[in-house]
Amino acid sequence: MKQPVNLSQADIKIKEKKSSWIIWLLPIIALSVGAWLIYKSVVEADVEFVIYFEKGVNIVPHETSIIYEGVKLGVVKKLSLTQDLKGVEATIEIKKGAASMLQEDTLFWIVEPEVTITRVTGLETLLSGKYIAIDLGEKTSELTLDELVKLKPRKWRYKALDEPPLKRGGLHLKLTAHDAGSVAEGAPILFNKIKVGRVEKVHLINDRAVEFDLFIEDDYKKLVRKDARFWDVSGFKFQGNLSNIEVEIGSLSTLFVGGIAFSSPMRSKVEALAEDGDSFELFNEKTTAFSESFKININFKNGEGLNVGTLLKYNGIKIGEVTKISIAKNFQEVNVTASLIESAIGAARKGTKYWVVKPKLGLAGTKNIETLVTGRYITVKPVAKGQLIHNFVGLNEPPVIEDLVAAEDGLRVTLSALSLGSVKHGVKVYYRKVPVGTVIGTSLASNAKKVLIYLLIEPEFAPLVKQNTRFWNAGGVEVDLGLLSGAKIRTESIESLLGGGIAFATPDNEDMGAKVKSGHIFTLHHQLEEEWLKWSPDIKLGN
């Protein structure tokens, strides 16, 4: 039997157990992950910035996206009204990786559906809703992706554009015109009837001019030279008169939204190509565009019926057109600026006369009825020689002696009277109640004591006028009333009754006098004498 062992305190040894490092690994990992998540949430958190919209837009927080080239980069976080209540500020959350796009020249605008004859854009928004588009500025867009991501955001507040910015690349030009006509934004730019670009914008540059921003595609920008001419091909062109009407119709798209064509002169020696920002004039038609013009200014007392584009004609042929109309500083005249074609520069010589051709309707005569259809135009009586000048004073009526009929086409005589009475330009001249001539003008004599009336007798009837011929005012009604003889009422015609007229008679053969030449002056008698009606000369008519 074993005896129990007596262990004294001194014999007992206590061995301490060492701690394992594995116990601390889990907390360290947890702390590291937490720190990483915190770092990641701070470093890679979405970036906020603000876009100001000047007018109301249909933007929905947490739904309206911000998109670049089809890639969603952020979303609208909240909306708020500006302090002046005139706009909306949208707070945008954009991904951290895309924040480098927030540079000084970055642009933003709303994309919404647009359907016109010339283009269809933004149809995807019919399903997804409107979105905010981004366009990198001119400098930023030249960077590579690696260079872009290294940039830091530089701007936190932006003002949205009202419409998409002009397209980059290609060729950007400007045209100026007096009015927009039928040309609208999106209208095609044509070269040999092939679309090579479009009208980007149409806007006023002042109260008298319109400017068009054009974009020419890259593939076609070499077609535009420094001397290119641009002209309007919108809708349809109508010109002519009652006997000759010309109608020119463009394509279907230009019929509705307008269009602009361009080309360079065939014999041009200019080889330099147009550059971005170059400005050109927009002409109304191709003929005018390629006509070297000479500018003149005509002052008229009245501008009724005159417009930009009103034609200048000589013997029915177009020699220019009105390019500008303005009111004189004294508010007493209308200043008309016109452009003469190269072959008609002679119409700008000193002494040339200009006047407006307008319709005249009435019993006294009907003239220029074609202007009811084609509109009024300015005609001219040029001189053979003289210095070229730029400023003219327009006539209120056709010139007194100079008429559209050549001198050899009739006999021109002048009547002297104390007053004009019912006589006016265009009234008929009668011989035995047969119209044989016309009043072609009136004026005061140089001493202002008498009135001068200018007649044109038709060539066939010119032999009727002799030195002793008597002229009298045949306008209105002449009444002779006697107690025994009763009343006599006399008038040349209904026309002379209402519109005035002049009649003449020539004495019998032995008293008629010699033949007269153009320029001969007669007295206009206020009343006719009964004896004159008894004259019955034998005169052979014709030349």
C-alpha cells in the first residue's frame, strides 16, 4: 500500500501558458475593412454640383439623369427655386470618376424630343424622359481619356444652355440678310442640290438685320471658298407679268423650311478656302448673287409699296433690286438703297431719273395693271453720258418730258395755262371726241406765273396739230342756259367728265398754219368757242 505523497508548497511549480497572436488577427482585419470602407466612401463618393436653368423645365429629382454619349454619369438629387423666383437650380450627383469633366468650358442642356421636316432628334426621351446632356468644351474635348481623368474639377456652378451648342468640326460660317425670309433653323445648305450642311441658328443682330449660323460637314468644307456666293432657295420664286409668268419651285424640304445654296463664280481666281467664322451676304436669288453690284441711294417722298427685294427695271428688264429701306432723319423722306447689276452701272450717271411704277385705275385711263400682281417697281430714265454718282432724288411722278415712249414715237407739245384745273397726268387728249394723245406731265413755269402741261400726240394723229390749232380744257360739263334757246349740255366723254381731259381743233385748210415740231407751245383755253367746232380741215393722217 502506497503511502500518500506529502507535497509541500515548496515542491509545487506553476507553469504559465503563453497567449496566441491569432486571437488578435480578426479584430485587426475588421478594423482594416472598416477603415477601407470609410476611405472608399469618402474618396469615391459622388460629387455634387449645381446647374441653373433660366426657364422652367420638367426635371424630376432622382429620375432625371445626366448623360454623356449614352452613358449615365449621374442624376438630379434635388430642385430648388432661385431667390428671384426666375429660375430653377438643380443639384446634381455625378460619379466621382466623371467629376474631372467639370471644367470651365463644360456645357449642359436639356435633351427633349424634336420632330421637324429636316430632322428628328431626342426620340429616345419619349420612353426614358428628358435628360441633361454634357458637352466637353473645345479645349477639354481635345484631351485623351487618360489625360482627362487626371484633371481635378474646377467649377461647381453652371448655367444651362437654352438649346444644344453648335456642332464641332466641319466649317462654321455666318450669313447676314435683311430678314430671315422662309429660312428656318435646320434648313439645308445645298451645293449642286446636294445637302452639305444645315442652318444651326437664326437670330437678330440688330433691328435691321438677321444673322444665320451655318454648319458645313467636314467632307464638304473644301467646297466653300473665300469668294463663295450664298442665295435663298426657299419655297418658290414668282416673277413676271400678266403675259409672262415664271415660277421656280425648290425641293419639298426647302418649300416648307427654306434652304440656302452656294457656289463660287465660274471664272474665279480665288483659291483660298473659307475659315471658321467667315461672314457672307445672303442674296435673294442666284442671279443677284453673281452680279457685281453698284450701290445707289434714292430718296423718295413716299415709300408706299416698296420693300427689300423690290426690283429696278429699265424697259421691262431687271437691272437691280432694293436691298435696304429706312426713314430719313428728318422723317420727311424714305431712303432706298439699291444694288445695280454690273451691266446697268450706266443707270447711276448724274442726271438719271428714278420713279416708282404703280397701278392706275380709273375712267381717265388704266396703266401698269401688271403691278397689281407683280408689285410696284422702280424704273429709270438714264442719260447717255455723265459722272457716276451714288445719291439720287426720286420723282413722285414720271418725268415731265422724258417718257418711256421715244421722241420719234409721237409729237410732244406744251400747253400754257393759268391753272391746272382738272387736268392731270394720264388724262386723254381728244380730237372730235376721239382720243389721240395723252397728258404725260405737268409743272409750274420757271417764273411760277403759269402752269405747263405736256402732251404726247400719237404718231398717227400728229398731222392734226398745226400752228393755229386751239386747245381747251374739256373736263367736266359745259352748260349754256337761255330763256328762249333752252339749255345746252356739252362734254367730250364720260372719261373727261369724271377724270378730266383736253380737246383741240384745227382751222380749215387756208388758216391752219404750218406743221409744228415737238416742243411747240400752245395756250390752253379755259372755254371753247363755238366757231372751233365748225372747223373741218382736210388733213391726211399718218407719217
